[in-house]
Amino acid sequence: MNAAQAGVPLVEVRDLAKTFDVSAPWLNRMIERKPRQLLNAVDGVSFEIERGKTLALVGESGCGKSTVARLMVGLYGPTRGGMQFDNQDAHAAFKTPEGRTLRRRIQMIFQDPYASLNPRWIVEDIIGEPLREHGILSEGPALKQRVGELLQSVGLSPLDMPKYPHQFSGGQRQRISIARALATQPEFLVCDEPTSALDVSVQAQVLNIMKDLQREQGLTYLFISHNLAVVRHVADQVGVMYLGRLVEVADKNMLFDNPQHPYTRMLLDAIPQMKHTGRSRTPVQGEVPNPLNPPTGCTFHPRCPHANARCKAERPPLQMLRGVKVACHAVEEGRI
């Protein structure tokens, strides 16, 4: 990465939204006289990621994190908004023949290493597939050598090439997934909870490998997680999501040291800390509302101790307040 590229966003997401039609079949709706049901899984998300940096998206299950990940790699098309990758409209490019080049530069590591690897293929074929598919290398010694190098880059051995996924532990399988993602020499990796299915000790190994690879290859990461301890280890910036929207975006240290949004404070309060032994902690209050029928105004207001009439009626925009981007009327008005 040269000096001109430093500090320049590689990825720019603007007003990204995805709506799913989750209605009952047409005939059922006619008989029961029910309207169509739409689920706003992602509802106007905007952020930037600088080259060589990591943005982590955190939030409770069902907040839209994984939908954002799938939108970023083109597995879903957006309902609204879009993504610029290296000053190129990514979603427009994905639909064209040139989209193959873009897909080489953007890769994804999936959450479940047990489900994302074909159990009938040996490791050599799993990691070699992107190389063959993108025409980087065809069959032969060169392909074998490259697969061996990729395995070594994630702490495995070239001797593992003839083995099947079931012969590996969960952590080793996730390393194979990372090796496969790195095969096309991407610049941007979307990591959808890559360590959530692993034991804590194995999580640390996989995260350290990812940090080392980022340092060596200048990789840019979007890291999806619900584990704030993991996020603290890997992220440069953190975005907190709630019901499909970003409620706070801040540098990691600012977010952990001085969280602004009441939801961020509740998430951080729920983490046990040795130095705060004996201090009463505020558990995360209430349940996540039904996303098919979200609350009016600020969607967090039913669970928020600072909510007032404006919060119930008016949706707060994500804006720069106190040095961080936050969507909260209480912060804006200085009530917290």
C-alpha cells in the first residue's frame, strides 16, 4: 500500500437496504385476506472502510449483520443504495462479465466451517477451485504448489491436500476456508462470524492468523460478530447495528472507553470484567422487537431508559455527535 492509498476508503457503502418479501402464498392471502409482509432486513446502512483496516459490525442476532455481508459480496442484490469498491459501482459490476474480476478482489469467509466446505471434495480441490474457476491456474504441478503455499499461509501443511474435511477439527476447517478465500489474492475479505462456531482457544489461533495475513498482505476486512471481546481484538472501527440500522460508528477505543448510544452501553455492560467485580451490571433489557412490525420512531425506544415522546415519534439520523457517528435523540439533546 503506497502513501497515496493510505487513508483512502477502499469500500464506501451508501444507504444500503435489503427488503425480503416473507408473505404467505398468494392463495392463502386471498382466503385469509392478509396483506403482503415485507421484512426490512437492512434499512439504510452507510459506512466506509479504509484500505488495510478492519470495520467490525456487531449486534444481537437478527439485526441484519449477515445480510450486509451477503450484500457486500453480491450474493444478494440491494433493494436500495449501493456500494463503491475502489471507486467502482460494485453491484452494477457484479451483473456484467467484468464482475468476475471484481469477485476475485472480494471474497467471503463463512460462519460455519462444517457447512461451507464440500464434504465429498479433498482439500486440494476445495482450495484449488477458485484458482481454476478464475483461470488463474489450471491443473498440474503449479496448482498443487500454489495450494500447498496457501495451506502453509494459514498454518497447515501441504501434506493435508489429499484429506477430506471430516478429517480436520473445526479450527483447521476454518483455516481451510480462509485459504480458499485467499486463493484469488483478494484485497477485501468479508468475514461473517468466522470464529463463532469454534472453541475459545481455537478462536484466538484463527484470529491471530487473520491479523497476520492482514499485516502481510494489506487486506481490508469487514468483520461480522456478536462477540465484543473478539471485536476488540481485531477491529479498527466498530459499527453497532440494531434492527437493520447502524446506531453508532466509532473508532474501537472510543467505542469501548466511552460508548454514546444507550444500546452500545447495554451491550458493553453485559460483558463481565475482572476489574469491576462486585459492581452491579445492567443486563440488556427487554427483547428485540419483531422486525416485521418494528416500533415507530427510534426502534430502540421500547428498551431505552432515556426514551421520550420524540424518540417514539421521530427516527434519529446517524450523525456526527461528540466525535462519533450516533443515531440518538438523547445524545443529540445532551440528556445522557
